[in-house]
Amino acid sequence: MKGLSLIEMLIAISLFALLALLGSSLLNISVSSNLSIQEKNDRLDKLVLLNKYLRQDFTQSVNTIPRDQMGAYELSTMELNSSDSDEILLRLIKLSDTDGLDDTGALRKIIYKLDNGELIRESYRYIDNEDPLQSEILLDDVDYVDLEIFFENVSYEAWPISEEIFFDSSLPDAVEVKIGFYDLLIFNKILLVNYG
């Protein structure tokens, strides 16, 4: 009866250790790859939701300036990059999802703002409310948001571009939204604005 020598045992153990090391490395790569894909899918889902909200908000935006009970103009129907607050990117008035007969009004205020790397959408029940009905973090890890406005074949960085446009209650033709993330990815979308 012949047994295995010490060298044969060491070679067998070394091969087993090498195979175990390769297996654990492949498992580690697979898990990290899966996590990376999951993060990218989560961001893609958030971008799809943002695109849905932006498209809905722009197509339902109205081009009539609301007035208060005394007849004074409330605010512009749409303001982009023109707010006194650095964090507010977009403020618009849109038709609500209801007919205005229930407890929700026919017009609703929407605000998009960037706060500490988070892109937030706030929906207000009425245009003069100060407290949002709904506040939702749409994206995180946002480095910057650029909005470019197109009106009569000219691009602008802010809206309204003049007082005449404000009182004319015109809306831009289109808005280009560019979102930069800290990991250098960029989301770019051009949205048409509806003339309700």
C-alpha cells in the first residue's frame, strides 16, 4: 500500500487554495458588478421619473398669469433661473389633475430646486400656498443643473426675459435640461412647452 508523499500533498493543497482564491475573486467581482449595475438601474429609474414629471409639468403649464383676489398679478407663470433663491431652478404654474371642483384648485404651483446635491420637486395645492403638498427627492449626487430656454429661435439663460414677456404671459418654446452628476455622468433633455 503506497500513500501520498509530503510534496504531493503540498501541491494538492496549493492547487486547492489557488482554485479557492480564484473562485472568491470571481465571486467578489460578480457581486461588485451586480451592485454597480443596480446603482445605475436605480439612477436610470429616477431619470425616467424626472423625465415624466418634467414632460408632464411643461405640457400642462399655462400661459395665463393668475391674479389674487384684488386683481394684482401673483407671479410669472414660469420662472427659470431667475429666482432670488439660489436653490430654486424652476417655478411654474400648471393645470392640476382635477377639474378644480373638489378641494384642489384648477391651478397648481410646481417648484424644482437643487439643495445639497438633491434635485427636489415640490407640488403645491394652490398657487399661493407656502407649504408644499408633496415634496419628492428625484435625484441625488447632482453636481449642477443647467436650464436653457428657447423662445422664437433664440436661447436664453433665464425666464421671463423681459417685463413685456411677463405681461404678455408667453411661455418659452422649449427648455433644455442638463444635469451633471458628481461621477461625471450628464443627463441632457430638450422638452417642448405646450401652449395650453
